[in-house]
Amino acid sequence: MQKTIFSIMMLIIGFFAISATANLTEALQTTFAMKVTTIADMYQQDIDNQGQDYPVVLHQYGSPELKAAMELERDYFDREQMSCHIGYDVLWSSQDPDYEQDKQFAVTEQGLVQVSLAQGDDVYYELSCKSVGHDVACQVTDVILDKDGKSLREYLLEHCR
């Protein structure tokens, strides 16, 4: 009898563990999908406007911390009359973006959104997402510029003070 009760208890615990894992997996998949959608929308807006948005599209999709770092760049230019920016369009990893090139979007094991550009470069985006009602809203918190982990936000904070 005790073995039967123990077996039933283990089945119930196992069921709840599987259910919790399934819910967690579903939530992660939803968050990953929203991250990719956010980045895909950002690229589409940049394509539609040929990079002519003001403020730039990355600023529009950026978190307050990324926006603050980008504003340091503008302040530096106003003060010094010279630029401290990275020197190229980070979305396209190019000084002369090809807005028509193919792109592939994926999520890395670290939860970054990877954009693989047809020209051969990869750009990685760190996003922060939060639930707003039944929706999930995501903002870009940083751009990882290369496989070595070079951060746009850190670059701007270091070079634009």
C-alpha cells in the first residue's frame, strides 16, 4: 500500500515537473520569438527608410541605457566637433550598407539575436524583454559587434566621454 501511494505521489510530482518545464519552454520560445521579431522589425524599418531615420533606428529600439550611450556620442560631437562613433553602420556592419542583402535571424545559446548578413558578417543583439499585459515588449540593450564580444555600448561609454 505504501509503495502504491509513493508511486502515485511520484507520478504526480513528475507530472507537475513536466508541466512546469513545458510552461518554461513555451515562455522562452515566446520571448525568443519576440526578440527576433523586434530585430527583424528594426531592420525592415531601416530598409524602408534607407537608414535616414532620425533619431537612428537603433536609438528608437534601444533601451534607456543604450540610448544614453548613444547620446554621449552626439554630445561629444557637439562639444569637440569631431566624432567618437564606431565608424560604420552597426546594423549592417558597413560604411556603405546594402539594404537589399539577404539576412538570417537566429537566437544564440546565450539568448542573443544573431543577424547573419549576406556579406558574411554577423551582428549580435542583446535584448531585454518584459510582459506588457498579454504581449511581450523588447528593447535592444546592446550590440555585440564581433565574436570577441566587442560591445557598442561599452565602446561609446569609453570613447565618447
